[in-house]
Amino acid sequence: MSSSAGDLAEELRELLVRAREQGALEALQGVFRTFVEGHATPAPQAGDVPGRFGLVGDSKAMHVVFDLIERVAKSSVPVLIQGATGTGKELVARALHDHSPRAKYAFVAENCAAVPANLLESELFGHKKGSFTGAIADRDGHFVVADKGSIFLDEIGDMPLAMQSKLLRVLEENEVRPVGSNKVRKVDARVIAATHRDLAQMVEDRSFREDLYYRLNVIRIPLPPLSEREGDVAILTDFFLRKLAGEMGREVPEVTPEAQALLEGAPWPGNVRQLENEIRRSLALSRGIIDIVDLSPSLAG
Ligand SMILES: Nc1ncnc2c1ncn2[C@@H]1O[C@H](COP(=O)(O)OP(=O)(O)OP(=O)(O)O)[C@@H](O)[C@H]1O
Ligand SMILES: [Mg+2]
């Protein structure tokens, strides 16, 4: 006579209880974990990649950046990060916050180019309920949320002139007035700004306020383009290969000397982001080895 489904389920339950009591399940989990770890690409660890503050690189140009980060992270003076697209401006901003005494408080980022001019003021300084259509409740702005922490004003060169004057007031008085409110509120947020634009030129053209420029530009961290970071393409290629292969659950492929030479000689107008995307693409296309044919035809410039 065959047992019923109920009997089988009961038998299975008892077996599992006994297996757990005897530590068999844990042993099996251990074997399984060892198997998975043995077959996946381990993520690159800090320490086995040259670089600092979460930024990979070992070129002279990047050591200048590391040195600046180390010297200014601990203070609260404003920092202006200047660099072309994909050079790591956001990474530097986070590094400054993470290595400051403010690290346990908020890091709030705003992309000044992405928010419509009329909303930017309320985003940064907050608003009172009913102060404009859609303001259905009081809302704290980023400066209040970032109190005791850091506020990252990304693409500051795209901030409209009217907003620049309001920002300058906040930086001078250390207080914000939410839209629609007549009360000011003290704030203490460390300001980190970034831009790919030439702000000094914008000051000359009168599209950026000179007084705000001097206020933000207390410490300037220029980020070199990837083409000026000698030796870093090879280091970054190795880093991204291991990181991305790990994320894709694949083994790290070899790169042929021809492909490596092409990567190291490419102009990289999109800087580190372009290199990262190139490696992602080549990983997706390659069959275990990365050769010239797996790289973008446009790479040679
Ligand atoms: N030195 C570096 N080491 C490792 N990864 C980096 C480095 N620099 C940049 N990256 C990576 O490249 C990408 C672009 O970096 P990030 O967003 O910081 O650049 P950005 O200068 O802010 O670019 P954009 O001007 O386009 O906003 C991110 O995925 C970042 O993690
Ligand atoms: Mg950015």
C-alpha cells in the first residue's frame, strides 16, 4: 500500500528536523557555499587595487587628487570639483563626505542642471504648504536635510543666475528661508560643488556670479582627464574586468596584447565612465578572451 501525500510530507518534515539536529543541513550549506565561491569571480577588494578613497588609480595626476582629498576632507570649507564628464566628480564628493567628521550625517546631492529653475529653490531650501500649486505639505529642503552633513551641488555651472544670488545669501548667512515662509532656519551643511564647465570663463561672460564663484572656490579639486593619468587605463581595465565579471557571475577573461594596446592608446573623451562601459560591452561580447573585435570600432579615435 502506497503512503498518502500527508504521510510523505510528515516523513520529509521528520527527516529535515533530524538533519538539522545532526548539523547535516549546515554542513550541506557549507559545501554549497564553498562550491559557489570557488566558481565565481571574487570582487576586487580595497587594498588589492591601487587607489584611495574609493578611486582607482596610481598615476601622478591622481596622487595629487588623493593628497588634496586627504588634506581637505576633515575641514568644512567649501570645495569646488572641476572635471570633464566621467572623471569621477561624484566619487570625489562622496569621498570628501565619507572621510569627514560629518560622515555620520546626511550626504544630499542635487543636480542643478536636471531640476527646472522654479523647482530648484524649493528643492534646496524647502517650502511651506500652499506656497505654490502642488505644495500640499511643508517640506524640508536639502540644506536642512544635510544639516551637520554635506550638500553636493552637482553641475553648479548650470544654476540659473537668480538662484545663484539666493544660494550666495545662504552661504553667507548660514540660514535658509523656505519658499512661502517668512522664517529663516539656521543650517550647517558643508558645500561641495562640481561642474564640467569653466566657471572662471563664465564669470568673465557674466553667466556666473563672481562673488558666488569666490565663495565656492575656496578649495578647488581639478580632476584630470583619463588621458592624462599615465598607467591608469591598465589599472582601471583590470579593476572593471574583475568587478563587472564578478557582477555577471563570469570568470575574468584574458585580454590580448593587441586589445590591451588599443585600450591604453585610446583618447577616452568620456573618461572613466566610457572605459567602464567599454569593458562592460566587451565582456558581453567576448567568448572567454577579449580581442580587438570585441572592442568598439570607434575606440581608435
Ligand atoms: N577613479 C575611479 N575609480 C573607479 N571608478 C571610477 C573612477 N572615476 C570614475 N569612476 C566611475 O566612473 C563613473 C563616472 O563617475 P562619476 O559619476 O563620479 O563621474 P562625473 O565626473 O560625476 O561624471 P558626469 O560629469 O558625467 O556627471 C562611475 O561609475 C564611477 O564609479
Ligand atoms: Mg556627475
